[in-house]
Amino acid sequence: MLRQNLLDQLKHFIETVSNGHSCPQLLTSPNLIKLALGFLEELPATRDIVFEYFALLAEISVQLYVSPEMADPKTGMPVSQVKLAGNRQQQQRAPEYEAFNLVKTALQSLVWKGPPAWSPLIANWSLELVAKLSDKYTQRRMTITASCNYWLECSAMHGLMTLINSCFRKLTQPEEEACVEIMLNAFHRFPMTFDWIVARLGGCFPYKIIMQILQCGIKRFVDDYRCHLDSEAGILDYMTSCHEQHLRAAFREMLREGFAPKKPLDVAVVPFLLITTNYSDTILQSLVNVLVEIYTEDMCEVIVQKAPLWLSNKMFAGMQPTLNNAVLRLNERGATLLLTAAKMAEKYVWCQDFLDNSMQELEQWVLNQRNFPLLADLAYEETKYMLWKSCLSTNLFEQQTAVRLLLVVSSQHPNIYYQTISQLLKKSYAQNPNGIGALIRLLGGQSGMVNFPGFTPGFKMVLEDITLDVQVNNRLPVPPGTPTEAFNTFSNLNILARMHKSKNVAPYIKAQHLNQALNECLPKILQIFDCTVNKLVLRIDRDAAERIADKFRAQQSKNSNNNNELCNGKDYGKRTKLEPGEDKVDDEDATRMRLAHLIVDLLNNIEAGSRTTVLRTPLVLKLATLSVKYFFVGLTEKTVIRRAAASHRSYTLLQRQCSARKIARTVCLRELVERALFYHGHLLGQLEVYQLDELEIPEHEHLILQNLHTSSGANSNRSVLHSGIIGRGLRPVLPPSERNCDAEKQALYLKALNACCADLEKPNNVEGYSLVSLLLVELVSTDVMYNGLPFPDEEFTRVTMERDMLIRRAFINSPVLWAVLGLIAGHRPALCYSSVLLRALCATCLHHWRGKNVNRFQPTAANDELMLCTKKMLQLLAMSQLIPPPLTNLHLIIEHFESAEIALLLRECIWNYLKDHVPSPALFHVDNNGLHWRNTNTQLAKVPPQYVDPLRHLMQRKLSTLGPHYHQMFIMGELMEGDSEPDPTARLQIVEID
Amino acid sequence: MSMSIDSNKLLLRKGDMKLDNYPTCAVEALTRLETLIASRNKQNMVMQIISEFIFLERTPKDGDVRKSQALPISQMNLFQEFQLIIALIEYFSRPGRDATRNAIFLSLFGSHLTPQRSKLLSRLISTAVSGSVAPLLSSAGTWMQQVGCKTPLSLEVAQNIVSDFISYSRKTPEQLKQLPMVGPHFAANFMVAVADLYLNEQRSPTLNPPPDALLDTITEWMMENPTLCQASQQPLVLPAGAIAMPFTTPLAGLLRWVVLAPLVSNRSAYSNLHLSLLRALQQLVSSGESTALPSQDLMQIVKSLQSYCARLAESKTDPQADAAYQKCMERFAQAVQIALSSNCITNQIQLLCLLESLPPHKLMKIVIEAHKK
């Protein structure tokens, strides 16, 4: 009975299904579905037809899905959740649409719980069905992702895919392979519509699918090299998103075969892979990743060796243009690739071609402001470091490629540009000029780019970095002797600036730009300079102080032995403490010194502080101060040549500033004079002053006792002229032999002053010298009163005597003052302004000579200080034309007179003359050359005899010794007066006769 | 001749024989065939009607002379196939003479079939098994014997039944279990074919055992129906003039299973099967048939054992120490002993000589020595 029933059911089923094509409602009735499902168990022979029926159900569902009547009327998108969202008609059809779900559930349970034989069957059936349906109902070509999204919305399709997926998990190895085979077969039949399925299902056994797809592709490719590989590439592309590892593994495998071809198919591997990359960026990326990963030098050889094989493929021959584009499409490792090519370029011409084409393309794209993936790679941090490294390479191709790449990325990411400049400045060493070459190229910018970033921020960046470096000592541990980054940077900047100066060397850089940029960075440079120089100055001062202290201590121990042991004990302790660090400090200072030189060189090269650049006043002042400081630092250099070089640098620096800005000149001069007198006098032979704790007052001594030392005793009323401490005895005085006035350094100093004062445009301008003159008055004279030009009555000197003594003292202390006055004297009428100093000297000498009258028979020593001072003063007066001709020779003969006579001469001839002829600029007039001149020729006659006669008389008395002088001073003058046009030969004859 | 065919065609077409209403025309054709088949000189016409009206076949080019070479292509779709299957089952279920039915079955499915027909045959038999259609199964049994149980066609049918009822089935259906009762002849022939499919080194390089469910089913059949093996010996009901083909028993094939089974499996079902096989052999004595165990089949077992021993030698193992081999030989010796005593082995001497060439086994030695005298 039951069995008969079964056959009846079958009959019913067959009839319904074969008649039901026109009426989907009949087909989709749940009873029929249940019946069919029952057949699977009860009537296994009907398996095929039951599955056919299921396929019908699926088709109905898909039909509904794609049909317009099931679409959302508003959006036109298929309504997948018809039960909820659709209108009434759509809801009516919902059971039909959903019918397949029942089947899917049943089949899925069969797969999960039933015998294993079902899985391959269902998998194959579903695959076929999906392929068929998707082929039949795909209306237009879509991308894989779009297809996936579209079809997986459909419940039947989704169900089928789920089924396939669950089947795949149950498959054994050989079954799996069969399935892949089926899938690929289907793919071949419907390459346009099946790709999304492969891509979707490929995830179940990605490696196999990828490998198979590649193999399929290569077979097609070998058959016809012009074939379209869209679908293959599409699948690979889609699968790459999740299974890149597998794709890479497949590529690795294929490349291994391709590089060592055994089968005829292997020869096509490389061309095929390259062709495939044209279809998709992600594939290209993966391939490149693999290639970079496995790349070795040997491999390169292999490639070269095997290339002819690949070239036999027609496609490969014409591929180069597309390859060039390839690099631009890379998201990562693009730069690595290009650099690798560049490294080989020396060896292979094709690498050069590749590079050239790629780079041209790249630059073209940048010019057109197109965006491309390679940019992202270039902007990547690690790429940046790699490129920097390559910039320093000795391989020119590599270096240039790196630079070009950096330029390309710079147009989009200015910060990289700045960083690169900064880095290159820091890291290009003198030994390797490539870095600097790269830098020059880089500074040139990208030609044609409109908004290419400027390089000033780059300079600023590096300078900022160095500032930190210099300010914070030992920020990074550096082995001694290595050039610091600061040094390096400045040396590089210097090279740039120099190159720019000699214009034809670096055509890339626009000259003004570099100069301008560096001048913009002036504040930063000065900050570094400031830091460096100040440290050096401190060091100088400390050294000097120590040295003097040592000297005095030694002297003191010679003079008095009372405190000897105690002092020495302390002393030695101090010294030993200092010693360990000494070397390092010395080394550091040497480095710092070199840095300072470099910075000054740079400043000179960029013409910092010249009139053309705009500077804020504080900056001007700072530059001036620092220049002067540098000058003094330069004087401490060890050898003559270095000192000269350093001074020369500072002259240039000083001169430029001073002739550009008045304020700079003022500051420079003030600084120069002030420092020479007060801070760095020791460099210029200043009398070293005793600076130890002179008083040495015992800590617990009562004040009353201290006062007793000074207020009682024979010397208690002398406050000014004492030369020691009451109760302690005389100060230790250094022996005169040690008071050496360094002529060389003085000369350098004078040149510095000269550099500040000299006006290049108006060479006769004495403004600067006048300024020095005034400064001297300000700094040397202690009083604000009576600093005017006129000489008072000689009697009046008593009022100013104390001040005069101090001024004299200043001259003794700082011999350089004489030299400075000498300089000024040469530039008439500047010395006039120093009248007060001259007056003080004159007055004190007069008094001293007068005082010598007491012991007149004591002979004066040849280099007695008083005599020297007198001579120098007279010389100065003569040089500056403040005294008229016969008197001008006075300094030559003064030593032949006795003290009383000298006093007389000074009083009658000099003082009185100056009193009557006030030394003022008014005495001078400007001649045709613009020189200030006192017309002595006409005035000579008018020199009143009262100023000359005492001298004449005194000389006449000593004619035996002063004869020639007398002749020259008096007779010659008169002769010349008589002769309007003096003949030098005649004059000579007269001298001889005389 | 052609005239008469045409006239018959015309005659047929007058009735319901229109290709448009398919199943009906096939049913009609079947009834017509009944009468035609009796007359022996109308075989061509019978074939043509079957081809045209039942299988809807069309030769590639109607006018082509070389008809026999080009296989006809059926126009049927799957639904029509099943309609035909239903029609055939209904036809065979109707009361009628066995001879006629067998004749029609043999006409429908000869020994050379197109893939479509063979597939349809498989489905038909499978459906008949499911539906327990005894008359059809009996005809199928006859067909199998006539075609030969070990021919590819029969094997295909057997394989199909195995996959339908064993591979794709969660549990063995009742219908299959009751097959010996419903169609003992078919069951016996089915066993012959199935036995040939598994544990057979002639078919596959390795010994692959039958699915467990199949083994269980056959063991059950043998245990419950000891005489099943003799079912194939029943005389065939054939139309007059037809020659009955020689029968084969599943004993030899099944014996191969149980003897070689220890090499690949240790299921207890084999022991049960072995026991029932021995019983069946014993019962053969009464029937007095001597061809139940062809010595070729037994030699095949010996060959498999020999190759196994060769493999053992390769891995330097003494066959004496190999438990599986010992078990094989034990079973084989028992079977040979009983078979020899019940005198159902052909070409005994040759077999005994061959057995001696195998590595020595105690029991086998005894058996051989007992029978050599």
C-alpha cells in the first residue's frame, strides 16, 4: 500500500512539475517541496529530477529578484526583504521568492548530517546552477564587487552560495580538486558572469584557486597573447583583498618556475605576470612585493640571461611603455623598485630607459597635478629614510633618482622637502660630495611646478635643530674628533653660499633665492653664533683670569713668604681638580672655534648685514656685538696664520655692517674699544691687574680693627696714590719684562678698528675715527667735566690733576690706547676730539718732568715710562698736525734735553701753543682730494716765535748733538719758505754744506 | 519490409500514438509491442517503435544510410524520462505473461545501450527497488543474467543502486533489505555484480572494501536467506526460441570478499558473511551442481594473496608472522575444504597446485594434502 502510494506520489510530482512551468505558484507550494525532499530519502532514483526541480525553484526566485515588478518603485533597487518592505503584490509573491529557502535548509542539514557523498553532489549542482543563473540573468557587466553585492542580495543566490560554502568544508582533498575543476570549467564557459562566484568562493581554498586561475590564464595567454584576461585579473584582484598572502605565495611559486624554466609554459610566466599586472593595481602591488622580497643580485643575472626567452613572446616586446606606468601605480615599495633599478642602471642600459621613462612620466603626472598611488609610498616614513640614504650614495643614478623622487613628493608634501633639506645639510660630509650635489639639485626645485615649496623652512628646520644641539651641551654622545652636525651643516651651507657666489656653478638654484633664504634665517644663525661665541668668550676670560692669578701668585710668593704654603696648598688642589676634564673641554672648544669660523665665513658669503637686506634693529645690534666678540675670540687662535685668517674674516664682516648702517658702526666701535680696554685687554698687552682677594681680611676681624689699619699711621691721609694696601705692604708688581705689548695683535686690532671706520664709498670720511675719538674720551676720562677741546691755563691743571693722573694710568695700563690714538691721529681731524686725553697726558708729563727737577742729576733711563709717554704724546701731536712744523720734530730730540728743559719745552712750546690754538676741526680745511689738512706752508711763517724760540735757544746750546736736527727744523724751513718751489736736490746740497 | 513498417506506423498513428502527448503514446506503444513481439519476423519494426515512440530517439540524420554507426539521440527531458519510468512500472505491474514481459524488457534494454538508455535503466531499476515492484525486478533479474552480471551495463546498474541506497542514504532503506524476498533472482544477480565491484584487484590497483552499509545488507541477506545464492539457478522465463545464458552465483565473489577482507578491514560482519557462505556451500551438495565456484574466480583470490605476499616480502615481513595473512588463509582453507567436500569447484587439481605455491599455512596444508590423494 505504502509502496503504491510512493509511486502515486511520484506520478503526481512529475505531472505537477512538468505541467507547472507556467504556474510558479503551483511549483512553489510547500507540500510539493516537502514531497520532493521526501523523495531524496524514499526514492533515491529521483535525485536528479528532484534537483532539477530545486533548480527551477531557485530560478523562480532569481527571476522574481531581477524582475522589475519586484523592484522598489522609488529606488529601482530589487526589494530583497519583500515580506516586510514590498507592496501587496510583492508580498503575495514573497512565498515564491522565499521558496528556495526551504530547500536550502533541508539540503544544508543533509550536507551537515547526511552521508559524505552528498557534499560533492550538492556542491557541483549548486555551482552549475549558480553559474547558469548568473549567466542567464546578468543584465549588464558589473565589477566583481558590484556583482557580489547584487547577487548576494538575492535569497536564492545567497542560499546557493551558503550551500556551496558548507559543502566545501566537508570535502576531501580529491573532491576539492574536482570542485575547483568544475568551478574553473564553469568559469571558462561563462567568463564574464562567473568571475564573481570564483572570487567569492575562492576564499574557501584561496591558494588553489589563485594558482589555478593563474595557470588557466597562462594557458590562454600562451594560446593567444592578445587575449583579454579581465576575468582572471578581476578574480585575483578581488581575492587579493583577503588572501594576499596566498597570491604572493602563488607568485613566488610561479616566478621560481619562470626564472628556471623547465616546461615550455614556464617561458611565458614572466610575460604573463607582467600582462596581468596591467589589469589591476593590487596584483601589480603583490607581484612587486614578492619581487622585492626575493630579489637578489644573482636573480638580476638570471633575469638578464632569460630575458631573450621572454622577448620571444610578441606581447613582451611591445610592453615597455606599460611597464613604465607600472611604478606609478604602486602603493608601496615603488621607491625601492626604482632605486633598485637605479643601482643597476650603470650596468644595463634598459634600466636607464626604464628609469628615464618612469621618472618622466612621474614628473609629468606631478606637473598635471594628478594623484597616484606612488605618492603615498613616497610619503611613507621608511621610504623617506631610504631615499635620504640613497641621496648620499656614490652611484649617480641612484642618487639622482632619489633626488627626483624626493622632488616629486615634495610638491605634495612640503614637510618632506624641508626635512630632506635639513637632513642632507646635516649628513653630507666633505668626504662625500654626492650629498651636497643632491642638495643642490634639490634646492633647484621641480621645474615647472607652480607652487613648489621654498627651501627657507628647510634651512630653518636644520638651524633650529642645531641651535638645540649647541645650546644643550652633549645632547648626543659623539666620539671626540668627529665633525659635529653643526659643523657639518654650516660647512655645507657655506659651500652652497660660495657656489652661489661664483654663479655659474649651480645653475639650478636661483641665486637670489638662496641668499634671501639664508638671510631670512639670519636670526637662527645668529642665535647659534651667539651661543658658540659666548661660550668661547667665557672660556677666554676664564683662561686669562687663571693665568693672571697664577702669575701673581708666583710673584707674591717671591715677594713675601708669609702666606706661601697656604696659598700653594689651595692652589694645587684646584688645578688637579680641573685637569681630567681639560682635554675634552679643549677639544670641544677647538670644535666650537672652528664652528665659529665657519659661521663667520657663511655670514660673509651671504653678505649678512649688508645694505640690501632688511634687518630689524635688535638683529643688527646682535650681529655687531657678535662680530666684535668673534674678533677677540679669533685673537686667541694658536698660530699667527690662523689669527690672521680669523681677523680677516671679521674685518670683512665688520666692514660690511659698518658701511651699511650707522648704528652698526657705533656698536661695533664701542664694543671694540670697550672690550679692548676692559674685558679683553690682556690680549692686547694690557697691564695685568692684581685681582686676587687683596684685602684678605680675616673673617672674624672686627670692623674697628680694620678701620684702624687705614685711619692711623703715616699713610692714613693718602687715598689715591697709594700703591698697596695699608697693613699689607706693596702690591706685587710684575717685572717690566713681562709686560709685552703684542705688536701683531695690536696691528690686527687696529685693522679691525680701521675696518669699522673706513667708509668704502667716501674714503675720506673721518666720521668713524671721530667716533672712536669720542669713545675714548668717554671711556678713558673719568670725569664728565672739563672734557672739552680747549687747553686751559697751565695753572688750571691743578684742578683736574687727579683725573689727569687716572687718564695717564689708563694709558699705562692699556698700551693699546697709544696705538688707537695713533690711528686716529692719522685721520685728521679726529684726534681733536680726544683733546682731553692729550691735555691730561701733557699735564701729567709736565708735572712729572717738573718734579724731576728735585734730583736733576739722576740720569733718565732710556726707556723710562715718563720719557716714552712724552715722546709718544709729541708724536701724536705731530702726526695729527696739532703742532706746527718745527715742533713736529720735537719727539726726536726730546731725549737729549734735561728734565727741567723738557718741562720748559712742554710748557712754553706745546701747552701754550695748544692753549692759544685750540685743537679743533676748525683748524683744518678740506683739500681737493677731500682730505683734511692744515695748511702748514702758509701758516709756518705765522707761527709766532714765542712758541718756537725756547726750543731754538735750547737747541742752539746743544748744537753739537742736535745740529742736523736744528738744520732740518729751522734752516730747512726757512729755506723752503724762501723758495716757493723747493728743489729737493738743492735741499740736500744745503744739508751737506751745513 | 519497409512498406509493412510504414503501414504499421500509419496504423499506429491512427490511435493515440502521437508524439505530442508523450506518456500516452509510450503506453500505447507498449501494448502494441505485446502483439508485435510474438511474431519473430517483426523485430526491426519493434526496435523502431521502441526507439521512436518510447525513447523518443531520433537518428542524427534521418536519411543517413549508416544508421547503425551513429548512436541515436533521445529528445527526452528528465521529466519525460520519469513519465516513461512510471509508465513502464505501471505496465509491468499489470498482470501478464512473464515471458512477454521479459521479452519486452529485453527489447527495451538490450546489451548495447546508449548512455541515456542505460541511465534510464538504472533509474528504472532503482525506482522499482524503492517501490518494490516485483514483476519489474524479476524481469530486470532476467535481463541481468542475459546480459551478463559482470558486464559494464550490469555493473553500472549495480553501482547506481549502491550509490542510491547506500551512499546517499542515511540508513539502509527497508526496500533494499527486503529485496531478496521481492526479487530473489535480481538480488542474486545484483550480488554477483556488486561482489565484482569491491575488493577486486582487477578493477582497481588497491583493494577497496565495500561500504559498511552494503556489507551489512548483504550479510543480512545471506544470513536470512541461505538459499539466495541458488536463486540465480532458477530457470529463466524467456520467449520461445531465446537461449538462456549461463548463471553465475555470488558465492565466488563473496568468498573473495571474506578472504581478502582481513587485509583491509577487521569488521565482524565479514565473519558472519563467511559463516553464511560456508553454510551456503554446504547446502550446494544437495543440489549437486558443480559449477558454483569457478576456479578462475578462486585463482583471482590466490593472485591477490600472492601480490600481498610479495609486498610483505618487500617490507621484509614473514607471511607466517602476519596476522592478517594468516586470517585470510584460514578462511580460504575452510572454504576450500567445504567446497571440495561438496564438490562444487571446477578444475580442482589446478587450484590445488596453485594453492601450494602460496606461502605455507598449516590448515591449508592439511586441506591440500587431504585432497591430493
